[in-house]
Amino acid sequence: MASAFSHALVALAMGKVSGHPVMDLRALGLGVLCAVLPDIDVIGFGYGIQYGDLWGHRGLTHSLVFAVLLSAGLVAVCYRRESGAVRAGMGLYLFLCAASHGILDALTDGGLGVAFFSPFDTTRYFFPVRPVAVSPIGIREFFNEQGLYVLASEAKWIWLPTAALFVTFRALKVVCVRINAR
Ligand SMILES: [Zn+2]
């Protein structure tokens, strides 16, 4: 896993980059939930589920199918009274938040890969380039020197690129608005 901080940061950045008023606290909170929830699978370790199992860590809850079901379910419950456009936009945002989790995990240098296509294909995948130091499983293990090392790695490979993309997209939006205003 990448740390929950980085998963949450990416969700917040994706939510705020549009500047759309629908991206209120509730929307951002749901985005963060979608981005961190896939790691709920770690509780399976306590019940004898092995890392490489269907329900193991980085298994089904890290898949694109899970991202679709989670985002669609949350939109159906939390945005049922909104317009079709808002529901479609929120569905896409929440899906991207949930899917971003597996993408970040597949960039880490440890553990097993991510079962992006589970349950249809349970193969675990990594990206060819994996610069992000893997975060330890467990809160106690995180708050020591290893945690600092992981955060430094994530700052370099996740936080800085996220901030750079955020500033770039916001600047492009300002430019587009100015061109359209002429
Ligand atoms: Zn994960």
C-alpha cells in the first residue's frame, strides 16, 4: 500500500482541481473514503485470508470492478435527488478516486501486485516503474523510521507530482476562461 495520507491527497486534489461548486465537503469526504477504503482488505489477515487470495490484500477491493460498484453505490445513496449530470460527474469522480488507489499501489516497490481485473482475472499487476517505497501494513509499524522513509518517498513521487498537476490544470483553466471571455 501507499499510505492513507497519499491516497487521500490524490482524491482531494482531483476533487478541488475542477473548482466546481458540487465539490463540497461531502463530495470530497466521499472521494477520500473511496480512495482509502480498498485497504480495508487488511482485516482479512486476522481471519486467515492469505495476501494472494481473491479477498487478500490488493485483491478484489483494489479492482476496477470494486471501484465501479463502490462509486455507483455511493452515488445511488448520496446523490439520488441530484440531476443526471451531477450524478454522472460524481460517479466519475468517485470511480477515479477508488481506481487511483490501485494505481498508486502498483507504483510501490513491495508486496504483491494489484488485482486490477479481479474477479475475472486474479493476476496481480505492477507498473514497470515502481519508485514509491511501500508503506508498512499496520499503524504501529508506520510510526517509526520506516514511516518517515515512506513519507519522504511519497512526498517525492506522489505529493510533488500531484501538486504540479494540480497547479498546471488550474492555470490552464484560468487561461481557458480568459480566452473564452475575449
Ligand atoms: Zn492498497
